[in-house]
Amino acid sequence: MNDIKSYVLGIAKNARNAALKLNRIDSGLKNSAIENMAQLLNLRRNEIKEKNYIDLEDGKKAGLSKAMLDRLELNDKRIDSMIDSLHNLISLPDPVGKTIAQWDRPNGMSITKISVPIGVIGIIYESRPNVTVDSASLCLKSGNVTILRGGKESINSNIVLTDILKDALINAKIPEDAIQLLATTDRTAVAELLKLNEYVDLIIPRGGEGLIKFVAQNSTIPVIKHYKGVCHLYADKDIDQSMAMKIIINAKVQRPGVCNAIEKLLVHKDIAQSFIPLICGELDKNKVEIRGDELTQKFYPKTIPANEDDWYEEYLDLILAVKVVNNIEEAVDHIEKYGSHHSDGILTTNGATAKFFLDSVDSAVVYHNVSTRFTDGGEFGMGAEIGISTDKLHARGPMGLDELTSYKYIVTGNGQIRE
């Protein structure tokens, strides 16, 4: 593409025009388009896998880690998962046009607060091409137009998925510009998009910390940030050992390359000598590398010494940093200093200790005796999600349909004027 600036501007202008039309489309037509998306994904799954294979081979040549390649892969199971998410999305109520509040004023005016689409949403993401389907369908259901910009490593997958989604829109007689992809690996396209506050209402970045910071620092458009997931589990002195081990293994091993997998384990000093060898031994069986403080090294000699950077690091891999703490207060302080306010949990049978943790840890999602892997819109019953916000405004935690709406006030009367 010779002129990236003109290319991105054209997409943004088309998106704004589509938003004006999409705002008037009813729920039935949106659901029809989403059903069409599910059918086309199924019919064209071989085409999807062929394009994804190209991305995977290019990723291997580029030296992507196993975790990154896992995030990139679209196999039959993941295509089925995308289709299931679309069907779940259809079953959810339309978030647009809901009455949030209604009241009458003494002068006879009636005021109604209703939910409305945000408008045009730019979504900038890395690696996981399923984000293309999740984001576009969520935006459509909530009445928003979306401009997608995936990472260069998934360009072929994203192009074919977007083509399928746009075909579904055309079949449903919805403006195809309601879903658009910046189909270029030129990084200046992102910088150009971030300047177009006249046409784009919101930017949602999903990816590594470097991407999030670049977007937040350069955007003239409001940004909802999905910062890194430095997630913790704290094993208290009062634990059900069998349950705790099961949760820790799941939270680290089941899918280590995602943002809701744990990166740190904190262990109360009273159980450290007995519990650390047990849990680290199980983690080792699952090929997890342990990095730890001096006491962890003492209780589990295979531990690699942790440095200060390890406590901040989001590994997205089979690596776990382990630290012994004196009490729950130290655990909470550690999470506040090194965590990312994403998802953190406590493992304990003591209700009072659990309450202290849940009340004190300032994260989007806090858990008691549950794996952090449940921080997910689908697992929360929200259908697909567009991301996990670590911001506090305008949304926090898993962002589903309701979080993709704003609101406006409708005021009716019979001739009232202000004196």
C-alpha cells in the first residue's frame, strides 16, 4: 500500500457512515447476521485452517515461542469454539435500547435513560485470530461498527476471517463496512488510526505491554486498556491441600499463553516447607520452570533464583515465580506492588482471611478457591468478550455486550420552558 494515511482514513470514514445505518438495525437482523457468520465459519473451515497454517509456518520461521504459536493456532476445536460463541451471543438479549432509568420531574417532563451503541470501535490486537470473530460479532450485536487491526503474525488468518464475516453481513443486508480490517502489516497504520478521533469513538488494544503503552500514549481517541495479566495465587496457611494443588496446576498449566493464567505463586511461611516441594514437584511434572526467592530455593533445590524483574514479568509460558510470605498482609502488599490489577486469588479454608483478601486486593477480578482461568466473558455467562479491562473507566474486567454500550437521555414534555 503506497498511501497508508489515505487507506486508513478511507476505512474510518466508511466506518462512520456504516455506524449511522447500523444504529437503526433491529435485533432480529443482527442475530440473523451472526447466525450466518456461524454457518460460514463451519462451511469454510478448511479455508481458515489453510490460511492459518501459513501464519503458523511463518511464525515458526520467525522464532515465535510455543506459547505464542498456541495463541495463533486455529484448529477444528477452536473453530468450533468460535461457532459456539456466536450461537451463545445470539441467545443473549440485545443490549441496545434498554431503559436504564426513568423518572418524571415536577414540571411534567419525563426523562428516560437508555442504552445506545458507542459508535465506531477500533480494536488493535496481537496473535490470537479468534479475537477477530469475537470482537466483530460483539460489536455488531451491540450496534457498533468495528475496525480490526490484528498482528502481522496472524495476517492471513485475519483476512480470511474478516472476508467471511463481511459475507455474512452482505447476506443479511447489513452494510459490509460495519466490519473492517486494516489488512496491512505496516505499523504506521496503527499510528494513523489513533489520530482519527473525528471518526472513531473508542480504541481497545489487546496484546503485550509495549502495544498497550504505545496506543495509550499516542491515541487522540479514548482508550480502554487491557494491560498485562500478572496474575497471582496466594496459598494461605489454612488450605485444603488437594484442592489448592489442583487449582494451581490448572491456573498455570492448562493454557499458559493467556492473560488469565497465573504467573506468581505466594505461599504462607507456615506451610512453605511442606507445601512447596509438593506443588513444585507437580509443576515440574508438567514441565513448568520454577523461579523463586531464597526460601523457595531452600525447600525446592531445582528452583532457579528469581530476580526483581521476575516479580513484574508476564511470562505467557510454562514459567512460574514462587515466593514465601510471612502473612496475608505481605501477600496483599506484594500483589499491589507487582501485580497488574487483572485477576488474583486466595486459596484458604478460613473465611475471615478470604474476606480480608477479597476486600483488600484491587484487581478487576478476585477469587477465593477458584482458578484465575475463569476470567473470561464466556465463563462469566456474558457470551464472547472483547477483552479484559484493567481500567476502572468505562469498563472493568471481562467486557461483554453491556460494556460496549453508552447511554443517552430522552426527554419528553408538552411545552415546558426554563424560567
